[in-house]
Amino acid sequence: MNWFVEMFSYGFMQRALVAGVLISLTAALIGVPLVLRKNSMIGDGLSHTAFGAFAVATVLNFAPIWFAVPVVIAVSFLVLKLSGSKKVNGDAAIAVLSAASLAIGTMAISLTPGVNIDLNSYLFGSVLSIAWSDVWLSLGLAVVVVLLYVFSHNRIFAITFDEDFAKAIGVKTELYDAIFAVICSLVVVFGMRLLGALLISSLIIFPTLISMQLAKSFGRVVLMAVVVSVVNFIVGLVLSYLLSSPTGATVVMVNLVVFGVVVGAQRMLRR
């Protein structure tokens, strides 16, 4: 217990724990409908966009998080619009925006003299970059998403499994698509400081994939995804401290191991 108490006696570890738990919870809640609707790659595309926005904001001496939020939200709406177009495939649009954003961010940093930026902290996250302002923003986002599920659970269920049926019964599917896009954008921007641009999308995808192996109903999948996401983050954070490894990469490895164990156990049980 001594090393455990010592680990969380540091302010940066306390902030990382609270912010990480809140981001993990929010990412799991928004990840379930995104994964089930086969839109999970939007998180990966938006994370790359956030990297480009953070880099440009740093070069221009703007507040990175407040510069990135409107940019990423605008891109998320652009992806939604392109996904509904018959001329451009949604996956292709995400791939193009991802590559373009990474290129813009890298070029902005490399071509600007006198700018000293640790690219690793942007790409893979850093617990040292978490401030209490990030914690409060994460708390506000988590409260909004939880309330959304409490008051709109049935609508989210209908949109997730049959959007045409949802429209037929009067659900404003375009509004919920916009809400999901905004929330996903905020999760990516707020969580990027902790896990980095290349790894934040794993919080959206892995918990849902794991919970789908363990639960069958929509409600149970949602609850299981939240538990898995939060527990895996805490384990990853502790291991990253003990091993002096990058937090984002360690959290992803924990999720990967758990996913492999669950899938392997499921196959053994079927046999």
C-alpha cells in the first residue's frame, strides 16, 4: 500500500486519475452506439484532426484546447455530411481528413522557427500535461452524457439499431447524430492530453468490443463498457507509473490484453 499511497500523493497523478476515469466513462458511453453503427473510425479521424489543431494553435500562440474544440466539431459535422453523400464514402473522407490533419500539424511545427514542442506528448499523451481545468471540463462532459442516456436511452437504442424505424416513430435522428458528433469531438480533444492523438480512439472502441463479448442486451453492453473502460484505464495508469511507460500506450495494451483474454475464453467455452 505504501507505493500506492505514494503514487497518488502526486498532484499530477491525482489529476490524471480523475480526468482519465471521467473521459473513460464518457468514451465508453458514446462508443457503444458508434461501434454498433459502424462509425467507430470517426474517433480516429477526429483525433488526428485534434493533433493538427493543437499544433497550429501552439504555433500561433493560441490556447490549444479552445482552438481545437471548434475545429474538431466543424470537421465532425463535415464527416457526417460527407458520409451522407453518394459521391464520397464516409471512410474515405475520414482517411483523407486524418492524413491531411497530421500533415498540417507536423508541417506547422517543423517549419516554424523557435517553436519547441514535444511531439510525443501530442501523439501519445502525457499525465504531466493534465490541469485541474481539464478535470472540470471532463466532469461537465461526463455529466452531460450520463444525463443524455438517462433521458434518451430508448431513442439512442432505436437510432443505434434501426435509424429508419427511429425516424418513423418521430425521433429526430439528425439531431442525435449532431449530438454524438459534438460529444465525440469533445471526448477526443479533452482526452488527447492524456492518451494522445494516436491512442484516444482506443477508449471509444475497445470497451465496447470487450463488453459485446460478455453481454447481449444493449443496456448491459453499455454498463459493461463503462466498467471495463474505467477499470482498464486505472490498471493502465498504475502500470505506467510502475513501469515508467507512456500512459496512453499502457492503457491501450491493457485493453488489448483484456480483449484477447475475453475472446480466447469465449472460443474455449464454445468448444
